[in-house]
Amino acid sequence: MKNTTRHAAAKGRKGTRFRIFAGLCLAAAAFALVIPAPLRADFAVFRAPSHILSLFTLPGETVPFDLASYAGAAPKLLPRYRIEASSGIRVELGPDMKFLLTAPEAVGIYPVVFQEMTEPGVPQPLPYRVQLVVMRPATDARNGVLDGYPVGIYPTDDSHEPWTFERPQGFVEVTPENENTLLSDHITLADLQCHLQASYPHYLATQTALLVKLEGIADELLQRGLPGDHIKVMSGFRTPEYNRAIGNSTTYSRHIAGDAADIFIDKDGDGRMDDLNHDGRVNSRDARLLLALVEKMDASEAYGPLVGGASAYRANHEHGPFVHVDTRGYPARW
């Protein structure tokens, strides 16, 4: 999406900073692998090699944003950033040098732009854009229906799983006007919404951690000379009922929790996986190449806290090969 020389240089600088900060988080990553827990947005965001980041909140709530870690900048340099916030958002710098973003009461997507200012004559780097997404509280749903959209009835936690299943606390409102909004450099609202046929508004659940992981996959592919900027989501959020309707018998599917996606790479735009291994064919080997990259990320210091389930799937008469990824908090393969 961003193919200018300036963007490439910015990506290169951020990649270096990214690896430096990854090394500082070895202990935290190891802890997360031993004791799975929901990934906090303020802990995860610096791992995203994306200049667009989405934070999800309920009306009036305050969420932290660690710009210093995210940008790889010394905290003392934070005053150099010019902040442009949407009306209704309050932005404050906390004592721990994290910005505190307080959401408006109205549902919507509110951008906050952090632009590093430079000396005269020095080109300004790409700004960081935080999409503060104010959700509809899940408690607004009645009998599994929110504004006419069947978000569904969610299960309680499952004591047989290593994680505690957490029902969404809120749902993102999707309309024809906002569905093409970028939540990260490459992922839009439309990419993640359920394929359920229903009138607008639609609603979906998603998480910062999933977007961070998807952008990490895109970046890792690009570093290998593969078209990571053409990452496609075949299936993101699913309502519990839709999940069952398509034959998924998993009661606690990560798709209904909002932190899973089935993905493929599609630079040629044919709606199917590309020939990633350049053997002249598109088959399960291409999906396995993508899976191997995800497994390497899950085992790394940088992406360890985003560890989750992953599996490669063969093509059938409805779709090409693809890979499932999620951020459940521990490695799972099937």
C-alpha cells in the first residue's frame, strides 16, 4: 500500500528499533508462554510493524498507548510529537510516560495522530495513527440481537481449555460508510466482519493482538521478498450461530472470540493463495510455507506473547489453501 522510498526507509528504521525492543521483552515473553493470559493492548502494541494501530474500548473508557516503545523512541523525545486528536478524545501523558486516551461516549472510530516533528529541512517520518474504536457494549444486546443484528449467545468459560474463554465485552459497529476503514496498515473492518447475510449495521468482535499478529506476518513476508502487503482474510469474526452453520463444532472457537483469522496471500487478485514457494503450482505446500513462518514467529522472543493456534488447510471446491492463526496465549496445532 505504501511503496514510496520514504515509506521503505521508515519501515527499515522501525524494523531496527523493533528488534532492539524485542530483546528487552524476553522475560515477559517467556512468562506469557508459561502462564497464558489475555494479551494487554498496551503490552502488545510495540510489536506491530504498522503505522496504524487500533485500540478497542467501551464508551468513556481510558486506554494506554505506549508511544515510546511503539516508535522505538526515548521517552524524553515524546514532547517532540505533535498530537492531533478527534473531537471528544482526551489525550494525557501519564507518569509512566504512556499516553492515556479517553474515549468519547458515542460509538465510532476516532483517529489520534502522533507526528514526530523534526528540524527544519529534515523530512518528517511517517506519523503513527491510533484508531480509537469505541464499541457498543455487549450488554446492549437482547437475546443475542444487537440493533437487529444476530451477534449470538456466547458460551461461558471452558474449564477443559488452558485459557479462560472471555466473551466479547463490546462489538464494533460496521456500516457502509466505515467498513473500509483501516484498522492497521493492511486490514480493514470489512476484512474481519462475519460473512453472515444481514442488513446494516453489522457488528463484530476483534482484538488488537490479532491485528498486531497479522501485521507481523505481513512484515515477515515482506522481509523475505514475498508479497506480505497482499495479505487477505478469508474468515475473521464469526457469530456463534454462523460458526456452527458452516460446520465448525468448536464451542469455544477463537473466531467467535475475535482473535482468529483464516488468511492467504493474494497479489494477483484471483481470490486464492499465491504460489509462495515458486514451484509453479498453488497447493498445500504454499500454505505450509506460510504456517512455517507463523510457527517461527510464535517461538520467537519478539512475537512470543502473540502465540496461538495455527494450522494449514488444503484447497477444496470453495477456496484455495489457507492458514488459520489466532492469539489464544499458547501454541496449538491440529
